[in-house]
Amino acid sequence: MDWNRIIEPIRDTWLGLSDRERRLAAILALVFGLLALFIPLLWAIQSSMQIADENEELETILTQIDASRDKLKERALASQAAQQRYLKRAPDLSAFLEEQGQQVGLTVSRAQPQPDLEIGSFVRRSVRVDLPNISLRPAIELMTAVENSEYPVAIEEIQLSHPQLGEDRFNLRLTVVAFDRQPSRNRSARDE
């Protein structure tokens, strides 16, 4: 490549310019030179800032994951405890409520068993109990005893009415449910 052929027309054009045109061309060349220098520099700075932001986001996510490990362990333990709870089948609910009632000083005599209901791999049993004319404290103690029981039972419905104003006596209706795992024959039938 012959550089003289390329440079010669540029030099002739440069010499043909006036002083003012040469200054403007020099300023224009300086501006283009600075742009050629600073645009890659600005691009590199922006890229490094984006990388820093992404690293910060990743660090935040990793911190959240690390913090959630304890929560995940707690959930796993709670799930295991729930599974263990289902291993122990709840007794007859009427008898269970009578026993819990006796412990808190209530007589539970009007228990009405409800029809069983199949829900997935569980059988839901329930009983409705009416406790007329009782104090609030034993009622709360009974509900607490049912909820804190070692069996997979829960209170599904609570109806509390105050028949006479001014008295500390209430009518309470509870529906208590128990969930029993069905035998594994259903699971083995699905596996076959």
C-alpha cells in the first residue's frame, strides 16, 4: 500500500484551507479524537457498573437463600411433626370430647357424630357437641385442650350464643374433626 497516494490529497486539501478553516478542522479532529477515546471508556465504566449491580443483586439473593434455610428447616420439621401426628389415630371423637370436658370441668353428653367423608388419602370424621349454659373459661379451656391434643383433630366450627344478657353463661356448639390416613391399599392399587 502506497501511503503517499493517500496522504498527498489530504495534505493538499489541508494546505488549501484558510487559517480559520484549519482551526475548525483541528477542533473537529480533537472532538472526534476525544469521542474515540472517551466512548469506549464510558462504555467500560457503564459495563463495570452493571456488573457491580448484578453482583450486588446476586449477593442479596444468596443472602436471602441463606436466611431462608432456617425457615425451610423449620417447615421440614413441622411437616415431619404433622406426619408423625397422623400416625396416631384419634379415638372416638365423642369419647375424646367427654374426656377433655371432664378435665376442664364440663359435662359433654350431647355429641352428634356426623357422616365420614373421604378426602384424598384421608377419612374425615366429625362430631357436633352442644354445651348449654356454661361459663366462658371452661369453654376456652376445652377448645385449647382439643387444639393442643396429640391427635390429628381440629375445631372446625364454633358457635357461641349469649341467651340472657347480664349473665356469664353461654351456649356453645363445637364441631370437632379428625383426619385419619386411609390404609395404604389405595396407594398400592395406584402403583400397580
